[in-house]
Amino acid sequence: MIGDVLSEFLSVAALAVVLVCAVVRPFRWPEAAFAVPAAAAVVATGAVPLDAVREEAARLGPVIGFLAAVLVLAKLCDDEGLFHACGTWMARWAHHRPRRLLGAVFALASLITAVLSLDATVVLLTPVVFATAARMGTRPKPHVYASAHLSNTASLLLPVSNLTNLLAFAATGLTFTRFALLMALPWLAALAVEYAVFRRFFAGDLDAPTAPAGAEEPPELPLFALVTVAATLAGFAVASATGTDPAWAAAAGAAVMAVRALARRHTTPRAIVRSASVPFLAFVLALGIVVRAVVDNGLGDALGSALPDGTSLPALLGTAALAALLANLINNLPAVLALVPLAAPAGPGAVLAVLLGVNIGPNLTYAGSLATLLWRRIAHQHDHGVELREFTVLGLLTVPAALLASTLALWASLGLFGT
């Protein structure tokens, strides 16, 4: 009994240290600098057995490989000018009208998040949004906040859109295309709620006068990057249908872009390795081990008793709400790692409801997702203050409504298409 209590305490303490340090980042060290020692501590003390560590590593290995490939692909697409072209298109489409710019940001951020993952939206598109707003002479706040919210909300559509989706995809038992079919209506419902709230909440900023309109530069279309991304996306569907891990399709897309960039001397092998963000990959693996220790030492039993059973509408609503709450308490990555194994026996619908909660819920607090934390750092780098009160009020207006609308849409999708 004493050993069980100590293991539970150590596991919870290790998770708390990892999450706090991921938010605060003492000494500006990467998240892995704290997560890896924490994982080593729970393994060394026996809080999680070696068999469980090997099982977790085997489960997360393909996910981490996929994430590395997508990060490389997104960075090389940026080097090709894809995101600059997005900014040019947004400016031309908006024509110095802030409300049209908001629509353009919603469209592009949703598409980029769905196809290239939320990291591309936060890291690569957010600076472009700042630059586009400055070029138009409009207030950046509505558009910058949109990139933050959509990096979470718009990641519902595809298994590749978010690390949480990748972690849950295998547990659903669905194919790539089936996953996308079931999540299309929830995705659209959540985006519609976000857009409606944003237009009302930021009405003052959107109606503020802008600088006089001038001639906009014609967009330069990075055709090779666009074709490669489209082929990679098609490869995801083919891989899923043939039982091949989608990581191979992502790796192929990244390899094609890398070979071209190296041949043209637009990058170096070192830069490509750096774009894979190896410390963050180590953080994901270490976090998975720490969460496994917490789940095995008490959290799993507590969540199991609280998690609704089945895929009725009340059960889906309860599952999504619990997932959203847990994401804001312990971050969405630990939340999905803890909840997916418990929801999986109820079927794919329950796992998808978990994803609604852990993807939409983090818009309520800074600590809800790593993407939001990263977005806040990028906003500060551009001398744009992010007020806690404003962020929270916006979250209170969007998260419950988007969660309700998307869960109703998921229930309808399950009834229309089955699993």
C-alpha cells in the first residue's frame, strides 16, 4: 500500500513538473529538458514498469515519426514561399477590408491546420498574419487570435491535423477517409461558431479605418510545394486504405521537398534535421511515459468511473465535456493519452468525442495546448500583448458553443454514416 501511494505521488509530481515547465520554460530550456528526466524518474523508481514503457514507445513511435516528417514538410514548404503566397493572397482578397481579411484568415488557417497540422498554422502562418495586417494598416488582434483558435479548432478534420488525432487514430479503427467523413460536419460546425463569435466580439477592431488601399503585388504560386502537399495528402488516404502507416506518406512528401531543396542549395542537412524539432519529439515520448505512470497509478480508475459509456447523444456530450475539462487541467496531450484507452471500448464515436473535447477545449486557457503556448510566445515576439482576461472571455464565448455544436454534428454524422 505504501509503495502504491508513493508511486501515485511520484507520478503526479512528475506530470506536474513537466506541465509547469512546459508553460513557464525556465531558463528558456526546451520542454524535453524537464520531461525526459521526469520520465527517467518514474521508470527508475518502478512507478511504471519497463514492459509498459516498451508498449508506450511502440505505440508512440509511428506517431513521432509522422510528426517529424510533417514538421520538415511544412518548413520546406515555407522555404519555397508557400506561406508568403498565402499572405499575398489574403491581402489581395481582403483589399483593405478587415472583415474580408478575417474570412481569408479563417479559410487559410483552417486549410493549413487540417492538411499540414496545427504547428504550421502557429509557427508559420501567424507571422504572415501579422505582416499582412501591417501591410493593410488594420488592427491585427482579430486575425492573430483567429490563428490561435483555429490551430486547435480546425484540427478536427483529418487524422494528420493534430498530434492528438494521431494518438487517437489507431484506437478508432477507422480508415483515413472514414475519419475525415465523420469529422467533416463537426469541423464545419465548430468553425461556423468560431467565425460568428469572432465577427461580433471583435466588431470594433474590424470596423476601424484602415490605411488607404494601394496596389497589391501579384501572388507567386509555389506550384511544386502545392503539388507535393496535395500528393502527400492523397498518399495518406492510400496508405490508410492499404494498411500502411501514414508516416511513410509524410516521409515521402518531406523527402521529395528535401531533395529538391538540397539540390538547389536552398537548405542544408543540418537545417532539415533542426526543422524536425528533435527535442519536441523527445518531449512527446517522455510525456507519454509520464502520463502512462499517472494513469496506471490511479488516474485511469478515476477517469473510468467518470467517463460516460456508449455513443448516445448525452454520452457523447459528457465525453466531450470531460475531455475539454481535462485538457485545460493537464494539457490536451496528457488528456488524450489518458482518455483514449478508456473510451476506445465504447467504439469510434466515443474516441472522436474525446478529440472534440481535447481539440476545441484548449481555446479556453493558455495551458490547454502546447500550440496555444507557442502562439503566445510568437505574439509577444511581435510586440503584441495577449491579455488573460480577453483571451478567457473569448474562450468562454466560443468553447462551450463550439463544443455543443460539433458534438451534435458528430452525433448526426454517426447516425448518417455509421462507423
